[in-house]
Amino acid sequence: MMLIPTHHFRNIERKPEYLQPEKCVPPPYPGPVGTMWFIRDGCGIACAIVTWFLVLYAEFVVLFVMLIPSRDYVYSIINGIVFNLLAFLALASHCRAMLTDPGAVPKGNATKEFIESLQLKPGQVVYKCPKCCSIKPDRAHHCSVCKRCIRKMDHHCPWVNNCVGENNQKYFVLFTMYIALISLHALIMVGFHFLHCFEEDWTMILLILLCFEGLLFLIFTSVMFGTQVHSICTDETGIEQLKKEERRWAKKTKWMNMKAVFGHPFSLGWASPFATPDQGKADPYQYVV
């Protein structure tokens, strides 16, 4: 597929009066702080429901087919605690990735008042999105599903029914990591179950289905986890890599890039979906190039 040159989908002007701010509707009154973010997309909602169903199916098979019937109580208790903890963290990470604003740019902010407030100097350039009528910060891209421009948008993931962007990339990385871990854990337990108590009944069908699910999810989420960590370390989103965009931002070390996504400083909070990373204050000049 041929990529469209940048100047075809970005409206770039050096003077604010040519951005046609009179055609933009002023942004709506902002909601209260902490308002839940949720994308009303049928495909994404269906994929999110399927994700939860598959995790709960694995939970059912692990507990009621393998662990509870086992006579080794220590084995059952230890593996039950570990699997349930990882499954809980996976679903919590999924919720945070789905219900967190990924970094949406205020819709309709390409108004005359906002452009004048930027105090543009001669030669400075601002980017306008003709689809959502907003002034784009640097490295922002428009999502056709969310119908918003997203800061540092990596991609839109239907499995979390949301874009992966500046504010929720940590939760998406944790989601892929914990899903990969519970998939690996389930496969190991199924292997031990086959070795010690092979049974020819209806439970075999459930175990075979769990093996197929675990192997598929292990491969998929491991690849996604690796690509996300690589994108974070190189400070280059998936869209920027695909479009081979020119690097206009300062280069930082891999460790600094990791801390920018997971928070400062390094702590156990990096592995917790309940710890919100400190993104810092918004730069008022992020819209100007």
C-alpha cells in the first residue's frame, strides 16, 4: 500500500489566519476531572468482551479441572494463588488501558483565540487536523475509530477498544506481559496434568482448548510486548516507524524513555496497573514547530 506524503494529510500554514479558525466549533466544556474515557465502537467492545471471556475460561479450567481436583494441596494452593494474581493484574491492566484517555487532543481547539494564545513568531508552524478541527501537538496522529488526534499514538488496538498512546501505553504493555505470563503458566500446568493424571473424558476437550488458547495468546502477546518495549526504548511509535517520519524530537537514553512511560523513579509501581505514571506538566509550546 502506498503511503500518502505528509503534506497531503496535514494542513500546515505559517500564518494563523489561513487556518480558517472560523470554521471550527469551539471545544465543548470540559467534563469533571476523572471522567471515564470509553470508545463506543462495536467491534472494539466485542473484542474486549471476548478477551475477558477467554481469561475467565482459562480461570475456570485451571481451577475446576486441574487444581481443585488435585490431591497435592500445596501444589494447588501455590499455583492457584500465582495464576489468580496474574489473571487479576492482566484484567486490571486491560481495564486501565481501555478506560484511560490515551492522550486525546482537545477537539475543535483550532479557534482564533487559541491560535492567538500560542503567540506564533515569524517562521513558526502549527499543524491543523481537518478531521477533528484541532491544532496538533508534535507527534500526534488522528485515529479514525476514536475520531480524535492522539498524542504519541502507537496504534489502535481493538482488543482493548482504545488507542495506545502517551497516557495508557504503560497499561497496554502490562496487559500483554501478564497475558503472556498466565498463558505460559497455564501451558506448564496442563503439561504436568497430562504427565500425572491423563484422563479420557470430557475434561480432555477443555484442556486441549486451553492449550490452543494459551499457545496462541502466548505467541501473540509476547510479540506485542517485545515490539512495545522496543518502541519505548527507541522512542519511536509504531505509526512513526511505519511512515518513516523524520525524527524532530530530542534523542534520550533507553532508560529515560522507559521512565517516561512507566514513571519516575524505578519502583514496584512499574508492574502495577494501579500506579499512574507521572507524565509531567503539559508543554504549552508543544503545538508549535
